[in-house]
Amino acid sequence: MDRRKFLQASSLAGAAIAFGARPAWSATVDAHVEILLDESIGIIAPEIYGQFTEQLGGVIYDGVWVGEGSSTPNVHGIRKEIVDCLKQIHVPVIRWPGGCFADSYDWRDGIGPRKDRPTRTNFWADDPDARRLSGNAVQLYENNAFGTDEFIRFCHLSGAQPYLASNLRSLPAMEFSRWVEYCNSPAGSTTLAKQRAANGSAEPYNVKYWGVGNESWGCGGNFEPGEYAEEFRRFTTWVPHYGVPLSYVGSGPNDNNLEWTNGFFEALRRKNYMPRELRGWSVHYYTWNLSMGQTNDWVAGKRDALDFDETGWYELFLQGLYMEDIVRAQWGLLGEFDPSRNIKLVVDEYGAWYKPGTQLDPTHMLGQQVTLRDALLTAMTLDIFNRHAEKVGMAACAQLINNLNALFFSHEDKFITTPVFHVFDMYAAHQGGQSLRANFSSPEVHYQRNGKTASLAGLLGSASLTGKTVTLTATNPDLKEPRVTEIVLRGSAKIASAEASVLTNTDMHAHNTFEMPNTVQLKKHAIEVQGDGLTITIPAASVSRIAIQLA
């Protein structure tokens, strides 16, 4: 039996044991959720709800950055609407400048007076979509108008911690140390601290999170794991802290590549090197939604963001749920090298990735429309992180705006939220809460796949406790059947009240546009409280949040 099938079988066996001693449920409902108030899995790190930005397409330019002189409402050049929305969802951390762009980026190019900053060839200049653009488009030639100081200001305005991805492929280790110095050295202490003051901030930025390279198995250098381990040691040995507890994130695998993880940590162990600052191990997993039989190719086989049938709806979720296997397997292997569990998983790139053609503007490279389907996928992914709160320490949805699994779309003065934004709005209540063990039981969803019947869990979700509030989030992927669901709390607490909100639409292709920005929106939902339980009808094709106040 392969690892993936073993993990799935173990999970089902555990669920069967958990349900074995449960009292009888009501016969009038078809789905059940049991929340165990006394069984905490761990604290849900707020950083799980992080975001990702890159100098790519319309993410920074036309997205985050509009410039101080723009007629678009802005705060020091940062689009005001995006700042306001990020405050609303309590964004905890934002990653920048990449992505693949990071390993071609010299941080010194992006500081100082903008008129003096150099223009460089963008990493993404050879992308087919970029080659269709003309002139000195920023997608082809990076003008560095947005650099370290602008990014830190963006984070401060939004209430987020900055997470910087360093260039390990094409800069020397000294430049990593110098970037830390520029950001964190005390006011007036060094030449770089004085340069930072001249650029607008005498006080240090105190950046805690540092990615040591990005996708070092691919665009970040095409290293073998042992080679990357050698570079990691060079970059991280004896970096001054300036009083800031640094947290390094190692460049982990693509998908569930256990050989990469094992090779890296074996190489560190042979050198007896495991720095206390290594607190995160990056994992990247995109739900490519490939046509059946296709390999994980850059373009070939990818399906469309808008043109899909029922099978395409369900297949996306089936592929996305593999994230849970990745988390379990990578965590299990990490334990062999880090038995004290100081290193957490950092899933700092995830989301659906479709073929080009549905972006809202030609300059939005790797842009794609975001539908209700993507909202459910994102909710399922966040629920996985919540259920494994002791394993996942940080995550970043890819990407924030005008790209892949975006929360926002913008172009010039136009700005809208997507269904994925509403998921983060619903799920923000989980941040910092205790993840509670919750058992879900419902009929499976069956659909046709290559002429055969395939199945998918009919109800998925997670639960957390903050103070006297239990937050339950759940997805019903069934396109046709709502779930009359009984929710019961196991423990000494009683329910005082409850309220629910839901994200759904009768059209599985529903999405927001500049012309129709409110097609997919959150709505209040009826809920019935009965003693230590409650009943709710969870609509078909929906994400729901139930907030339960304890007496």
C-alpha cells in the first residue's frame, strides 16, 4: 500500500473509532457534526491566514501599488481599498517579493529615491503572456518603484507582519545578512541603518520571518537537496539578530516530495547543523486541476477557470484534499530530524492554477477568474490547516490580487473582492483559537469520472474555541443536495445562542466582475438551537460559518 492510500485508510479508521461510542443521532437529519470541547488539537496560528505578493503581472503594479500621485485613493502610494479589506480580515502576515521573482531580485535596487532606482529585466519577461506586451511594461522590465520600504509600509498599514523571501540563487550570502541589517539594525547604528532613516524610517523594521531561498529545487537554483543544504548553511550561519528573534523558513518541497525533505535534513544532520532559527519548512502545492491523464505540465492539460462541468467541479476538490496527505506525510518525516517539534510546516504557496485566458486585464500575467468553486477549495484548505494546527505554523494564499487564487481584482481605479476574500472574512474568527477535534458524518457525493463512479466526502470542516465562542466552518461540495445538519457539543458547556453566515450561489460558475461586483456575497443564515445542540440546513455548493456562544 502506498503512503497516500495508507494515510487515507488510517484517517477513515480513526473516524470510525471516534464515532463508535457516540449516542444515537436524530433520524430527521442527514449529516452530523460532533464538536469535542475538551479535546484541543493546538492553537491555530494566526499566520496560517497569511497572503502572498510577488512582482508578477498585476499583483504589485495595478494591484497593491498605485503611486502617491495617483488619482486612485491611496495611502503613501498603497491602494487604500486593499488596506481597508486586509484590516477587515485581520491579515497576519504577507510574503514578498516572491515566488520565482525573489531569486532574481537584488534588494538594493528597491531602496533610495525612486528616480535613482535601476530598471532590470523582470524574471517573468520570457513568459508567453509577458512577450505579448510592448514597450517598457513593468511585466518585462522591473522599475523597482516598489521595494523594501514600500512593502514594509504596506504591511504596517494592513496590520501584517512582513515575511521576506531572500535571493539564494543569484546573490551572495553577505547580501542576505546586509538585508537583515538594513531592516533590523538599531536607529543610527550602521551605515545601512542611516540609509534606512534617509529612506523614511529611522526605527528598525524588526522583520522576523525570512525565507532562505524559494523553490530551490526549481526556479530558485535547480539545486539537489544536499546542494541547497550547503547554501542554506552558508546563508544562515552567524547572521546578526539585532535583538529580533529571527525565524528562518527553509525552501521545502514541491507537492509531497519526501526525497527533497529527507535529503535536505540528512545533509544538515551530517554536518551537525540545525540552527534554532530554523522554525519553518516551506511546502508549495497548487491544485493544477489537470485533465485526466495529463502530467503536471506548465500549460498542457490545465483546465479553464470558468468553463467546467460537474466533474470539473468535484475533481478540483478531490485534488485539493491531497493537501491533508501532504501535511501528514511531511510532518511525520520532519519528526525524524526534529523530535522536539520546533520546526512547523509553512504552506506559503497554495491555490488553484488554471490555464490563461480569464484574467481581467492582459497585463495580469497568471491572472485568472475566481469562482464559487475556488471559494470552496480555499475553505477546504484552511480547514485542513485548522485540523492540523499543531503541524502548520504559517501559510500564504497565492496570490493576493490579480493573480491565481486572488482575494481582489483591480485595474486602474476599479477594485472588487472575490469569493475567496469572503472565505478569509468568514474564517478570520479561527485565528488564535484552540483547534477542537470535530467529527463530521454525512452521505458521500458521487459523480462520474472517466465513465466510472467517484466519490467525495459530503461535508468537511473544522472547529475552534476562542473565549466562550465556538467557531465551526463547513463546506458542502454537493451541487444538488443541501445537508440538514445536527451539530452537538460534547463537554460541560451549554449553548447560549448561535448565528450563521453562508457563501453560495445557484450557479457553480458564479463570480464577481467589475460590472457585477456582488454576485457572490456572504449572507446570514437561519439556525435552530436545541439544548446542547443545534440544527442547520447547509445549502448545496456552499461554505458556512456557525458562531456558537457558550453560556
